Amino acid sequence: MEKENFVISDSFELEAALLEIDCDNKKYDIIRRHIENVDEKNKETALDFEPNWEWLNTSTPLSLKKDLHGKIVVLDFFTYCCINCMHVLPDLENIEKQYSIEDGVVVIGVHSAKFTNEKLSDNIKNAVLRYNITHPVVNDADAKIWTAMGIQCWPTFVVLGPNGQQLLHLIGEGHGKQLQDFVKVAIDHYRSKDLISDRTLPLKLLKEDLEQSALSYPGKVSVSKNGMLLAIADTGHHRILITDRQGTVKFVIGGSSKGNKDGSFENCQFYSPQGVTWFSDSILYVADTENHTVRKLGLESESVETVAGTSIQGKDKEGGKTGVEQPISSPWDLTIGKSPGSATDNVLFIAMAGTHQLWVLFLDDTKWYKGSQHKQGVCLRFAGSGNEENRNNNYPHNAGFAQPSGITIGGTIDNPCLFVADSESSTVRMVTLKNGAVKALIGGERDPTNLFAFGDKDGKGYDVRLQHPLAVTMQSPLDGHLLVADSYNHKIKSIDINTKACSTIIGSGQSGDSICSNPAECQLNEPGGLSMDHTNQLLYIADTNNHTIKLYDFETNTMSKLQIQYPDTKKAVDVTDLSIALSQITKPKRITPKSARVIEMDCLAAPPGGKVVILPQISLSGDLSLTDGAPSAWLVSSEDEKMSELLAGADNTQGLFLGLEDHPMVTLTFPPSWIDNSYTELTVEYMLYYCDNIGVCKMKGIVFKQPIHITSTERTKVQSKMFNYNIDS
């Protein structure tokens, strides 16, 4: 008998059968007969959500027997710490795009926590917002529905029929196509039997009430080599901010919407970026997590390029291809270091959370371990088998990590180490860079398969208990103290790497956003990033769920918040400095960034001895308005030496303005001695600061290029030219 005629008894046999068949019609027939077989045994279910459970993205609790009766329900059992659970969100989005609730298909997230911190609905709420989950989510804090349905791991999909009967279980990630096929057959099958309801549901999305803030769930932060600049992964806004030490924004790199685009700072796009690390004071690398890429940012060129990853989640656990040819999976953090024997930084280390490994990208032709040679741009595994474990081993490829999420290099000159915040094992691990040996530092236990040895306890080595740490940084390059963001305990802890002693230095253990005189009593909320300014002994903390960057001063033992100073510009300009610069211009000098919009105007004719009147005029549409307290600027200039001399004697060729009614009018008189039938050119620049009605502010540079033809054939002695430009929201 052919395989497609077998009676499929359970989800596992169904999945195995579907994988061996290429023809969609045969797949659909097997799925249909599987559904009929289930219906014969189970007409309906006695299971339901308890009425007192907390729901997110709905205005009222939902019931399987009432609200969801007559629906094909896809239950997604997840816990928000789990990278594999994040990987399946696009599969659920595809189902939601294909079918509406009124079509009869509903996706429900069932949050069944691993960590204690994840049982709280407020923390689940932040995860729902952070990952832009728009379907209903129920907090199964005590794993009751998890247990009743026999769920064993995250993520697991369960598809229910219109009477709540369990039709299908899919375990783990990578089942997107099977899920789509099954839902298609199920909805068609039950619709033909008139069992599908078009009833709507009381949705109320959390993001509709989300307040705008300067930062949105910042994941990581990094201090530049010279200590003058900060790179902030503004993860929820899908962009990178570069600020000075006081928080004044210098560059906004990427937009407020997710995407995947290289190019100028103004036009590039990211998707939930996390790790940021500086190669030099003008070059940094970014772990563009949801795009599964590593990006290189140049502050001088104001450009972004992808240097690793294909933009599609990879399953390769070995690597070895070059740059954008090598697929990678959810890079979460980065740090720069040296290969064995190298005197200069030539390796980018990558915490590859998606495959539970550490990888490297070679920034130069490199001699690696065991005498191997690798070309610049090659990206490959450094440590970790790919099995999700807490396994230490002298051979790096035999070690096991569990979602490594933070890395930094420290130790001594003679014994440099890569320190790893291994989040799912709740440990901090170390990799000796001389030989690649992976060793325990604090947390976890000796059983490499136990990923539930977590809690909140200071002490030494294996006695320490952490809860999902996400970041590490050295307090000082040589003092032997490592700082760790114990994220789900809402604390920052210090580790003596020589004695393996660990103690809390910041945080009460309760989530919150308080600044107080005693740092141990202050409150954080799932801090995800750390970076140390060693010169000034300042620790920068990405306090993720508080949407802030906090500072801890080791010299004064005080905490404060970094005030992000907007307008949210691509390149913020100090108003005082701008005024001085404008008043001192004696020769052409740009005030707009390199990526400004350049508009070429039609040629204007003017006779020798005649006049030209320039009337620049900018308008804002929709709900846009100029930014209060941030003067915009204009400048009229020319690269033509004779025209520059003419401008030097003219009035009103540069200035600041606060309102659109303050438009300049520039009058230029051409001397009769100017040569007939010659050409010159004016440049009219605008640098505008403007905001929308919800407080998101931007900067836009606009440059008008105006060619002028000096010709005696022109009859009119006075020519006027108006420059019109409208900025749309």
C-alpha cells in the first residue's frame, strides 16, 4: 500500500509522512483524512482557559468553548526568553496575514514561563510590545493548560478544531510550511461542513496605548575607543543612535520602521538590532538580530553595509563562507579581539544566540587555531556544538552553550579570555583565547543538561544563582573584575574572575525605575546591555524595559539617567556653535549633511548689471511643525570665486529661524563687467528640525542647486526665483 493511503494516528506520523511527499494535493489529502480520523475519536474538548487568567491584546478574557467556538485556533506555547520562540513569530504572522479572525482562524499565544520573572504579566507585556506580537496572549503562569495538553518544550504549536479538539502538535521551529498547509486544509474542511464562525473577538492591542519615548527597549550600549561617543541599539525603534557622553544625539542611523537596507544613514534600515561594538572611533559593527546579519557602520562616510549573513535565518552550525554568502542565525552581541599571536585587533567575535554558539568574522587575513589560515571576510564557528547545553570542554567545538547573549574580552595580557553571558543556562562562562578551552565561571551546575539551575544568590562559582543574564563588561581592563547584567533579577553584579566570587552592586531585585542614593536599593527592569568607560569609571546600562540608559559612577557610587537630547536628528548640531559658524563663514561651507536631498533647479537667465531675487520657501504638511528651541538654518553660497565675492557683499545670505514665516529674501546685483554668455551657480541650503504631533523629531537637509546664465539678451533687468519644497509626514 502507498504511504499516502496509510491512516495517520498522531501528529508525529503526520509530520513524517508530509516531509516525504512533494505533491501538495497528496499532502492536503493526507491532512484531510487525519482530521477526519481525529474527529471520529474526539468530537470536542473539555479543556478551557480559566476565567481569572490574565490576557494581553484583548479587552476581556477569551474562552475556547464560547469566544473561540467555531474557529481554527493555533496555540503558540512560548516563553519570551526563548530565541527559538522568537524564530517562529514570522510563521504566525504569515497565518495572520492569510486569514483574519472573521475568516475563522485565530492565533493565541500561550505564555508558559520558564523563569520566575517571566510569570509576571507586566514583564510579558513588555515582551509582547518588544516583539510586536499583535495576537491575543494568555498568561499560563502555572503551566496548567501546558500540562493538560501534554506540552514538553518551547516552542510548540497546537492546532485546535472548531469544537476545541486537538488536531495537530508541532514541536520546535522550522514548521512554517507544514502549519500553513494544515490550516488551509482545516479551514476548507470545516467550512464545507458549515462549522466555521465569522464571529469577531474583543481585541485591544497593547501598542495602541504605548507612549512615545526617546528610546524603545534599548538592547545594548557601547562606549567608543576614545570615550567620547556612545552607540545605542535603540532596538524597538529599529535603529542605532550615536550620542556624546551627555546624551546629545549626533547620528540617527536607520528609521523607526523595521527593514533591511544598506546605504546612507538616512535611508538604511535595521530589524531589532542588538549588539554594538567599536572597531575605531569612526567604525562600528552591529548585530542586526532579526535580519540575521552583521552590519558595518562608518561615521565618516555616513554609510551602512552588510558584512555577514544572507538576511535569511541560517541553520548552518559550521560556517566558513565569506561575508554575505554565509547564513547566520540571530546574532545577539559582538566584541572585537585578536587572533592568537596577533598584535592588532583582527577578529569580530559574535554571540550567535540562534544556534547556541560563538562565531567569528575575520577582519583581515588571519592565522587561526591549529595553524589554519582564513581570508578576510570569512565567517565561521569558533565554539559550541550547536546543542543547547551548559557544557564546558577543552575542545571548543565540543562545548555547549544555551543562547549566548553577551560577550566581552578581558583577563590579562598573558591570558586573554572571552567572557560569555549564557542566558538560558543562567551562567557566565569563559573561553581561554590561547587555546579555545571553554570553562565555567559562575552559575549553573555541573550537569550540562540542566538549564533550570537559576535564582538570585551571590557567592562563588557553582553556588551563584543568576536568572537569564544578557550582558558582560570588564570594570577595568586589568583589575580582574567582570560586571554582569543579571537581567531577570534586575541587578548588576560584580565577579572577581580570579576567585569566582560574585556580589550584587546595583539593584534591589525588584523591577522598577527608581534612582536612589544607595545603588543596591535602586531599581532596574531587565537590563540587557553594559559598557564601561574606563577613563571616567562610568558604567552605561541599557535598562531595556525602562527605555533608558542609566549611568553608574564608580568613583561616587551614584546612579543617574542619560538624558537623550533630541530633536531626533540624523546629526544634531549645537545651536550656539551653529550661530558662530554661520557668522564666521567667509567662503563656501556646507551646513547640511552629506546625505541631504539635492534638488537641481532649471537655469535662470540674468543680464550683466541686472538683479536676481532669491526667495527660498519651505512648507510642512500634515501634523509637522518646526522643533521648539532648535533653530533651523539657511545658507546661500557658491563654489564660483566671483559669485562668492558677490555674496560676501550681499545681505541676508545666512541665518537661523524658528518659524516658517521667517523666509529669507536674497537680492544679488551683477556688475556690468560680468562676461556675457557666461555661467555661474548658487547653492541654497536648508537644515530643518521638525517634529510630528506625537513628538518624534527629525532633521532634514535640503540643497537647491541654481545655475545662472549671464546673458545680455535677457530683457528684464530683475529676475526672481522662488524655491518651493514641501516636507511630507
